[in-house]
Amino acid sequence: MYRRGSRYAVIYRDRQGRQHQRSAASFAEARLLKASLAAPAGRGEYAPLSRVTLAEYLPEWLSTYAGRTSRGLRAQTKLEYQRDLERHALPFFANQRLAEIEPRDIKRLITSLIEQGLSRNSVRRRLAPLRALLATAVEDGLIRSNPALGVRVPPGPADRIDRDVPKALRMDELDRLLSELPPEWRLFITFLVHTGLRFSEAIALRWGDIDSERERLHVRRRLYRGLDEPKSRHSRRAVPLSPRMLNSLAALRRSSAYQTDADPVFASRTGTPLDYANVYRRVFKPAATRAGVPWAGLHTLRHTCATTLFRSGLNAKQVQLWLGHHSPAFTLAVYVHLTVDDLPDPRFLDALTDPSALRRTSTPRRATTGK
């Protein structure tokens, strides 16, 4: 190991006795590289590095990868992994060998994604398939360690902006939004607020999924890049329906040209599935802008549902089951957005120092306004 200019060179030999050289940016990095190249004790030789590139390994990995947990990997998830790898990792690393990818290269990819305006969570999702691919490459003996392991994704400008943007609509904002929508779209948007269904779940709903007698609907599938199972096992659920919503849906069915149990509840005039981009651009976004909530999106309605349910007295576990999340903690942390107006009347605290004050104050209450 010696210094060459601003970098350090590490010399090693493979099992055939051929000499190779790799470089490192610092002495500490060179020491780690030398240690990683070292053969098992007593061998006195080095294993050769694989010449397989990311582009060459990707098809093989996609054909054999079955997930890293006992649950396995759904076909739809694998398609999403392929899309993210081909869209982000493959162009970035081009024909770079897997063995040449280092943690700093992963950091450069992360920086590139952040500069595209993606939030920290979005970057993590796009990095997940690359982490899995590299972990499998370690198992296959193509690389000695996963360069993406432990690389931190920092917050970017999108995260700082995101914190300042409301997540859920107040009731007055929701009223304005509904009034600005074309009449034929109000039921669909109201339905999303009432049920908290994801857009992909709502457009996959069939009339046979609605149980009028038990006043609930069953989420059994989603329509996301093709008809698929729900997002997770927690997403397969039964969601209560209010009597007014049931009546509105019954009236919609009577007036629809598609009334059989296998027909979609919400569809275009020609019976085709609703398209997210079209609904957002042509219907929702203009109405939201006119209503004074241009920041709102269709997923805002799911946040609004969760917040309204919790504010109305449902506990965290009930809201989690309603929305189909994996844990109450996630639901509370991400989907329930309360304000100072949701805090109870503090006069009951007077009883701590003056017991007679408790009889003079009203029962503590949870605020019901959406302000």
C-alpha cells in the first residue's frame, strides 16, 4: 500500500498469482480496502474481483430474487423494483462493475435524487431495490460487502417544504373543495374522505364488494399498474359505511350502466378504470385551487379521513384498522394531524389545587372543530 498523488494504492494478488491494484481516497479507506481484500487466515492469497456489471447482473437478479423475508415478494413489487432500478440506478451506474461501486457512489446517487426534488422517504423507496440487489450480490460472491449498507439518506429541500404544508383538510376547507367540484365528482371525493381508501383501492372496488346489510365494504384488491392484491395483508380489510353513503351508492348503482356485482363502482363513462393523473389534473387540482387549498392532493383525503376519525373519538387502533396500516403508531405519526384547537378545556386542572372547582367545571371534552 502506498500513496500516489492524492490517492492511496492497494496492491494485491489473486489466486492465480496475478497482481492487481485498487485505489482509495484516504489512508483509512485504503486500510479498510486492504482488509476487505485479504483472504481467509492461512491462505496468503486474495480472491479476484468479479467483472460483472450492474447492467449484466440486473436481469439475473430479477429472474431469481424472491424477497429477503419469509413473506416472499409479490410480482407487482418486483415490477416496481425493476422500474426503479431501470429508471435510476441503471442510468447512473451505466456499465460500472458491481465490485467498483463504493459507498460514496451510493451517496452521489442519493444526492442526484434529492436534486430532482424527491423527499427523503421517496429516495429511500427508490434506493431499496438497489440495496436488495447488492445484498444478493454479496450472497452470490460477486462483491465482498454491500456498499449501500448503512448509507444515510439526508433530508432535502422537499422535506423542509413538506413540513410547512398541511396534510389534512379542515372541515371548512373540505366544504369549499366539495362545493367547487363538478357535481358528478362530489360523491367520489366524499367517498374517499369517508372511507380513507387509497385511490388505487377505490377504482378497483366492485359492486359485489359492498355489503349493504352489514353497512360496510370489503377491500380485496387494488388497481395499480394492473389489477393486484392489496398493498399489504393489513390493507385487506372491511370499512364501515354510513347510512347516507350507502344510500348515495345505491342511487349511483341504479343510475349506472354498469350494475352487476362484477362491475366497477367508480368508472369512466365508457366503463374503463379512472386514471389518477386525469382525475387530479382535470378535476381535483382546479377545484382545490378555486377552494383556496392548492396544496391538497388526492392522498390528502386519506389524511383527512384519519384525522377526522381520531378527532371524532376513535382510538389509534380503530383508525389503523380503518385505513389498513400495519401499526397504530404509524397511523398516529403519519396520518393523524391535530391542532391546538383539538386540545381539551384545561379548566379541569383547577381541581388539582381546588377540589371544589371540579364541580364547577364542565366535563373535559375533545374539540370537534376542524380549525
